[in-house]
Amino acid sequence: MEKIRRGTQFRMPARPLLAFGLILTLALWSPRAVYAFQLTDPNTWPFFPIPEVATDPNGGTTYGLMTVFLNHKPDGSISTIFAPDVTNNATLGPGGTFRFLGYPSSDTHWYVIAGGTEHKARNVDLSYSTGRDRQNWWSFDGEFVWEHDPTERFYGIGNNTSSTAESNYTIEQTYLKTILALNISEELQVGVETRARYVRIATGAYDSLPYTGTEFPHLKGLDGGSEFFNELVAKYDDRDHVDLPTQGGLYRLFVGMTQRGFGSSFSYFRFGTELSHYFPLSKRIVLATHALIEEMPAGNEAPFWSLARLGGQSSDFFVDRSTQRGWGTARFTDNNIIGFSAEMRTRVFSARVFDTQGTAELAPFFDCGKVSHDVASNPFINYHPAGGIGLRAIAEPFVVGYLDLGYAGHGLSIFTGIDYPF
């Protein structure tokens, strides 16, 4: 499941959650707000209601309602967002998510997210990032995640696995990622990324699907394990904006490894590049492009939950995943991955809402990618394409909410959350 972008959730019974939401709404809806409230003027609303619907190929259909409370700085930019929601999933039952995001400056962002459902799913996600503007000599990013996700799917290893081999499992993991970087210039950055991860695997939430451990009894990593992954990263970034880029690019080179005897249960080596570039075609239209090429010449050494994954909405939580919005997360899994994406971000409407400059955006997109087992495999064949349309709501200067509808061979997929996919 995705965080804000990944659908982070935390286990909480439905009735207490509804009561909490009601009390919170009444507390924040001050008498002044009630007095000033006008249904036809969104700027007088004490919060902004957002209906939620998502049809994820892994998590199934989820319905809900999110209430968004915005606080502003004197210059009109957003300082904090409080966005709890109440949801219901056909399999996981009722639940909800607590979200509190802070934007003290363009240089520093943070968030706290916790959520869950009645049946099994629960998550906690904490993130802090500073030095985003690269004006000082160093930058730091840190993220801590604990999750118990019973919706994970596995189809086997390879680029041509059959949908009839679909299996389900629960991943319980504790994950800590830190990046300490040296800013050689405003554009050029080199750093060290460390990822510590502890994983356990169990049966999933879907009785209609076999357990992955039963379907693939010899799969490496079924007993879980631990990883201590260290990576060197070089990055060149000349985008005109970190969160809402309209021109320039972000280019990464990375190489890293994890070794037995240094806190890891497995040993493997990984390297690759990630490229994003933004072409302004007019004042309202930006062509955004992205490519990920990652190689792991490790044979069969890595556990299945650390392999490259193609499918779903992209996220920086794990860098070994490429956007493919026509399929569910990790539809195709193997050592190596090549992925390409492009979308035409077109601003169609702009207005001030809640004292914030808001913009509506349409983004037709195309994704394609493949995974492979050997580094020497042919890079020009056997790609999996998908296309669709993205609907974006932008609260300048930091926040993007998205609704992406993607289509591939199996049908329609719907993804919702916050942040651009690239």
C-alpha cells in the first residue's frame, strides 16, 4: 500500500475512528468559522472535504472521505496540512489514516503518517528532509517506516510471469533510510545512502489466492531477513523547482551493496542511473519524462522482496521500482529493471481556494518497462506498456494531489495520493 502516495494506514477500530474524526472536526470548526461559513464560498469552509476512491490491483477497491485542514504563513504559502480520513476496503474492512505534514520552509519538509484497517493492515511513516534548496554545504533526508501490509502479490520471477500464478503474502517490516549529502554546488551533490531493513513474511489477507510460500516454496527470502544496504550517490539537479518542476532535470548515478557479516542476511551488488527531464512546451504545458535503469548482477542471491519491481505508482520509499500505472505494485519482479515514463502536464484551471493558489492539471501519460534476470539480456524487446490520464490538484508552492487512471492488458487501475510520480 502506498504512503500518502502509498496509502499508509494504521489499525484502529471503525467506531472510535469515526468518533475521533467527529470530535476533531468540531474542535477545529470554531464559532467564528461557523458564523462566516458560506456554502458557495470555499474560502469560508473550515476544512476541505475530499471523497476518496481507489481501485488498486493489489489492494482492491477502497472508498472513503478525507478532511483537509490547511494552515498558512503570512505570505500565503502552506505551513501545515492536517488530513485525516475514514475509509472502507472490501477485504480489509473499515479504517483510516492520520496525516500531518509540515512545510516550515522550502528548504525543510517533514511528515507524520499513521493508519490502519480493521483486518491486518497498519503502518507508521515518519520523514524529515532538510537542505532541499542546497544553499548550505550539506543536506539530509531521513525516513522511518514500520508496516504490516497483507495485500502484497507475487507472480514469480521474470518478465513474462503469468497472471494465473498470482499469490498473496503479508510483509511486516521495519525500515530506516538516511541520506547525508555534500553539496559541491547548488546543482551537484554527492552522498551516502544507508538503508537498514528487517523483514518477516506471513500469509496474506486474501483467501481467494494461495499463499506465496505455498505456491513458491523454494523462493529465497520467505523466512524474511535483514539488510544493511550502503550506496554512493551522485546527483545533478538543475530543475527550476524541487516540488513543481517545469524545466531542467534531475540525474542520478548510484552504486551500492549489502554483505553478510555486516548486519545483512544476504549479499548482492546494485548499480544504475535515474534520469528525469522537464520540457516546457508553453506556459501551461510541460512534458515530463523519466527513465530508470538498474542492474543487479547477483544471480539468485537477493531475496524476492529486494528485487527490482515493475508496476504501480512510483515511490522513493524503495528506489528499485519503476512506475507502471497499468498494473499493481510488483507485477513483474527480477534482478534488473528498465523503465520509461512520460506525461503531458497541462494546467487547465487556477484559482485561490483557502487563501492558497490552487491549480487543476490534466496529464495524459505513457509508461513502459521490463525486468530481466541477466545483465546481458536484450534491452530493446519485451516491454510492458500502459497509458492513461492523470488528474492533479496543486496547492502552490509545495503540494500535489493526484488521481491517476491507467490501463494495461488486464484492465483499468486507479491510484490516488500526494506528489508527482517523478
